[in-house]
Amino acid sequence: MTTIEIVQKLWSLCNVLRDDGITYHQYVTELTYILFLKMAQETGAEKKIPAGYRWADLTAKDGTKQHQFYRKLLLELGTNSKNRVQDIYANASTNIDEPKNLAKIVTAIDGLDWYSAREEGLGDLYEGLLQKNADEKKSGAGQYFTPRPLISAMVQLVQPQLGERCGDPACGTFGFMIVADQYLKEKYDNYFGLTTEQQEFQQKQAFTGIELVRDAHRLALMNAMLHNIEGEIRQSDALSGEGKVFRDYDVILTNPPFGTKRGGERPTRDDLTYPSSNKQLNFLQMIYRSLKSTGKARAAVVLPDNVLFADGDGQKIRADLMDKCDLHTVLRLPTGIFYAQGVKTNVLFFTRGKKDKGNTQNVWFYDLRTNMPNFGKRTPLTVEHFKEFIHAFGNDPYGKARRKDQGESGRFRCFTRAEIAKRNDSLDITWLQDDSVRNGDDLADPTDLADEILAQLSIATQEMQELARLLGETN
């Protein structure tokens, strides 16, 4: 049985819980609690779980007794276990009301082909489950899950190195760090041959992150553990004072959350020169300030279009970015690849300079949006869609090796810092003719407008849900 088949079987178990009114996102969280126990048994990691609260103890019971024990188990592991196990089960509770439904899930998981799962990689199995959840629009989980082909392209171009500290201040389910670790493991034969000190650094210090949302943080911990990563993943707000610990990184890879700060308030961090109610502008500031001033520390960040053209503080932040860093590449992404269909995004690639002035001389723009297909379930985004961009970018993580055969034709074009300054430092630059615009009519397509409105409504809904959650915690 392949990983895809196992993931499909696990996902189909969600139908069992519909009678209990459990959402897709709740199901993945619930499945995490149960899967952790079984995977610990399969990997020989049960010593991390207190005796009496392991997989065999759960399967030894049935009916109401099993359901009661499961509730007790969640409480016990969330309060009296240690380290990452306690973090995963912190404040855990079950949404499964029917003992028979719990029994069906436990029995189904116990009966899976775990030999094949181990051979293919338990981490890949869990990643597949998270991908399935993100693909299901009703789950709302797409905001925590960046498409893996995009992450793979970003990691390939930034080229993490052994001994470098890599971080994500809005890590969601920890996807960027997982892929960065896999990139290095493939390059260095699963770290075989490294010294003990090097191996320990890669496992415990090389990959870290911050995640605000508790359930996403729980999934990130589980994901990291299954990929044998023990770096710190903090559950806090990177835009608060607690986020100041995120600093001195060699590599930052991230996709900060969309939207504005709750209620229009500004961040509580006091080290941002231009605090804004726009979360992406605040994240952008903290990211380039968190890079080492070595001339080699670099970042690749997914940001929505408004960051490219926002006036006021937005313009000041872009100017500050281009002073402190070499903003060498802007990749304009196609629409439809994130959970909100109409959201238009970009990837900014930049390297922190040794000095704080005049680091950006030229910015290369690659337009992967104009005249591209509408991505979704029928046309999924793949690594192949980034092939030409990766070739044009060149084999240099600092963006200094552009392919000569690309020149400034087609989708890739260079603009000088002076030319950008004349545009009031706007990075919202396009030059390709959209084939959908007929007879020179540049009015917005009603469908695009509808998508944009739906996207903003989706973002607003997520903000309201987060506010409701926070209010619930304070009551």
C-alpha cells in the first residue's frame, strides 16, 4: 500500500465523525492525537509516552470504557508527560461523542499497512494528510499550508547550507522547514558522515519556528517530530514582544498570514521602525531585521500584492528593505494556488547586506501570473510550473547568476533601483499583455473582481474566527 493510498484511507475516516458534527480541521487535530500513539509504537518511541497511556492500553479497551480512557489519556499526556509529547497534547480535548466512532477510528488505524508506511516514511504520510486537509476548501486550513511545489522551488533557490540557522516566524504546519531539512538530507546522504556535533545541530538547532494558532502549532510539532526535527517551535505571536527572540538567522523561509491586525491595532513589538495595522508589512520588517548582517543571510517570503504598492508606511518599508537588503528578485505568482481564490501573491527574494544603505541596485521581476491557467483541483500547481523561473534565476542563492539566455525577454525583466524610485518605490510592475483583455479594454474582469471580493471575505472570516477564539479563551 502506498502513502497516497494510506492517506486516502485515513481521510475517508472523516466520514465516520460527521454524525458528531466534527469539522475537517477538528478531524485532523483529533487524528493527530490518535496517530501519535500508533506512530510512537511503530517507531519505537513509546518511551516518551508515560506507561499506561500508550497505544496498546487504548486498544485493550472497547466501548464506553475505551472512550472514557481516551479522555483520561488526553488529560494525562497534556499535563504529566514531558517535552514535545506534552506540547502536542497541551489543552487537548476530544470532539468525539460516540464511543463507537472512536472504536472505528482506532480499529482502522491499527489495521493499516504500517510496514509500507514505515518504508515510505511516516513523515510523508502525515504531510499527505495535511495536504489533503488544505485541499479541502471547507476546512479553511489552506492558510496554514503553502503549496509544496512552491515551497520546493523556494528552498531550491535559497539553497540552505549545513550549519546555517533556518527559521519561519509564521510556520503553520512547519512545511518550509520540513522541506529545507529534506533538501539537505538528500544533498548529504541523510546526514550520514557528519560529525556528532554537526548531526546534533541539524536535528536540534538548524530549523525553528513560531506559530500563533494553537492547533496549527500542535500539527507543526507532530510534523517536525515525524521528520526527526527537534528544533524549537514556539507558540506565540511573532509580532508581539515574544517575537524578539526570532533573530540572527542565516535563512528565513515563510508565508505570513494574510489580513490585518485584529481590530486594526498595531503590533506590540517596539523594535519596528514603521509599525502598521497591515500584518504583512510588519512581518516583512521583522524578517529582514532578523537576518544576520553578513552579506549572505537571505530570505524568500510570500506576500500579497498590497505589500508591493501600499502607500505611506508601505512605501517607507519597501525603501528600507531595498536599503538594508539586496532585493534581487520578485516572483509574481499565479492566482488560485492558496485557500482564498482571488488572493494575488508574490515571492520576494532578498539578501541582507553588511551595511544598511544602498544594497539594492537592480530588481528582477518574473511574471508567472499573466496568461497562466486557473489553478485548482482540475489544474493543480506542480514543480514543473516553476521550471523556467528556476532556470532563469540561476544557480546562486544570492540572485547574482541570471541565465544569459533569458535576457529581459518574456516573463523575466530587470528594473534599476532608480527606475523603481520614480514609481514611488512601487514594486507592482507588469509589462505582459493579458490575452484575456480584448480590444485594449483594460477594465477588470467581473470574474476576477468576484474572486477578489470572495478572497477578502474569506480573510475577514478567518480574522473573525481567530477573534472569537481569543475571546473564548479570555472568558
